[in-house]
Amino acid sequence: MVTALVGQMASQGLVPPDPDKIESYGHLIIQALVALVTIWATVRKALQRPEAVVKLPAEGVVAVAEAAAAGETGAPLAGRASNGND
């Protein structure tokens, strides 16, 4: 009886698996890897330190805005290099 039981287990264990089972196990492994990487990236992002915010005084913001507006209207800028075609 034990020999028959061992023979039955050995014969079922040595049969090659079904291709559909291999494919479904492959999908499960890929889904598990994607889930692990997603969880790892989420935890890593949550534990990051926030970036330092540089606060500018209001005068600096106005001066930068004025300089940008002057550059857009085509006003000559100090120190602008000339290529000889002006």
C-alpha cells in the first residue's frame, strides 16, 4: 500500500506541468513583482524629505517680472552681445 502511494505521488510529480498553469503562474509572479515595486516606490516617496523652499522678497519678484517684460517687448538689454547685423 505504501509503495503504491509513493508510486502515485512520484508519477504525478514527474509529469510536466500544463502550459496554461505555467502561463498563469507567470502572470501571478509578474503581478506580485509589480505590486512590490509599486509599494516600495510609494513608501520611498512618502519618506522623502520635502524640498527646501526658497522665499524671495517681494521686491525681487517685481524686479524679475519687470526684466522679463522688458526682454519680451524687444527693449535693448544692457550687456547684450551684438553679432554685427543690428
